[in-house]
Amino acid sequence: MRQLRHFLSVEACRLSDPSSTKALSMPRRGSTVAWILAAFIAFGPVVYGQTVQGTVTDHQTRQPVPEATVLLLTASGSVRSMALTGPDGSYSIIAPGPGTYSIRVDAAGYNTLNGEPFLAPAGRMLEIGLEIWSLTELAPVVVEAEAQPFAPGPVQGFYERMEVGRGEFLSREDIEQKGATRFTEVLRLVRGVTIVPIRGSPHYTVRMKGAARLAGDCPPVLWVDDVRWGSIDIGGGPDRELFPHDIEGIEIYTPSSVPADFATGNSMCGVVVVWTKRAP
């Protein structure tokens, strides 16, 4: 049975749980202000986000697994955040709010890991170690089958809509020619798209030209592999969630051009549809 090991970061608890008597001793009367200033200098400001981080390792070899896709899912199964593991197998994802989540891990040559649900309390950092199992090597099998008509998957719709030409489209070849290292760099100079910095962050995000007249400065809806993610700003912006080398194609729709397939919810801010190379 696959197991998901949860480790709660002790330091995060000490900083985020003021009621803990083991974290910091209570200040003496008359020294409250000095104690607060000393704590701020020593530890920095308190972070109220819910960060989930850890390392993905091979169950058998105990070695880190790089380039694994780590998805943060809500209790209903919706994707809320995504990250790729680094060369040391490490990952870090941000939960948009406190609540119950689970983690799914996909990596080439490994079985998909569907983790058990866990609670992400407000202002806490969770450290979750993930072990994945390699695919069992099977002996060669000869299969005889009758050819059946091709049944296109969801990504086939990308190419069909690109032929129609409603909206803006970037194929894998277009993305590779740009030589971009960030997702927003891929969309720079694309008609109908504006790249804007995220306030207080080194990252950038996307706004649609024309959306400001309808709904103010609002983020477009993001779809990834036929799954609605919600705001494109989730997780600190698309540059932290999506990587050009992993993308098969991108569809960009201004508010007036959103097709019915992607018009669910509020599409007044436009829609960005991303198809990864892992899409069915």
C-alpha cells in the first residue's frame, strides 16, 4: 500500500502558534514591546500562507525523483496548485487557504501516487515526504487486435480550435521558438495579452486587454489539461506553476471570444487554456 508520510515543521509551529509554551517564553511585565521587536528581528514577519513542501523519493532506492509533477487537490478533487520537483526531488506548493487537501504525484516510469487527505491549518508550514513506486517491468507480450477508429482525446480539441482560429494559439513549435524560460515570457507580445508584475513579488502574471473595461483589473480564468483551475494568479502566478518546456499548446481568449467549452463560471476577465505534454 502506498503511504504518504506527513511531517509537521516544528519551526513553523513555533512561529505560527502563539499559544505554545514551548515556542518562546512569555515576556516580563513592561518588556512586551521590546520582546515583539526582538522576535521580529530574529524570525522576520509571521507568514500566514499555508505552505506544503517536502521531497519525492523512489520507494526502493530512496533516491530523489526530479521532474515529478506534484498536484495539490481539494477535497472535491479540483487542482489548486502544481509544482515540479527539482534535481534534489524537492517541491514547494502554496495552499490558497486553510482546509483539507490531498497530493497527487506523477512521474515518468512511476505509478501515480494519490495521497491521503490532510488538514492544512492557517499560517502553518507542512512538510510532507512522498514515496513513489516504480512501474513493474513486465515480460514482452504479443497482442493481436483489430484496428479501431481513432478516438481523439481532449488535447485534439486544441488543434481543431486552432484551425478555426477564434482566439490566439501557441503550438509546441511556437513555444520552443521563443526560447522562453518563464510562462509569461511565452505570452509576451501575444495579441490581446498584457504581462503585469505581481505586487510585492518578483513574478509576473497575465491580464487581458479589454477586460478592464468590463470588470476592472481582474485575472483571467486558467484551465490546465481540461481542468478549470480558477484564477491564473493562484499559487503566486503562472510562472510558479507552469513551465514552457512542459507545455504542448496554449489558447488565449479575450472576454468576447471565449468558446462555450471554457465559459463556465466568470469568464468576464478572459480565459487562458494550457495543454501540457502529459495531456491525454
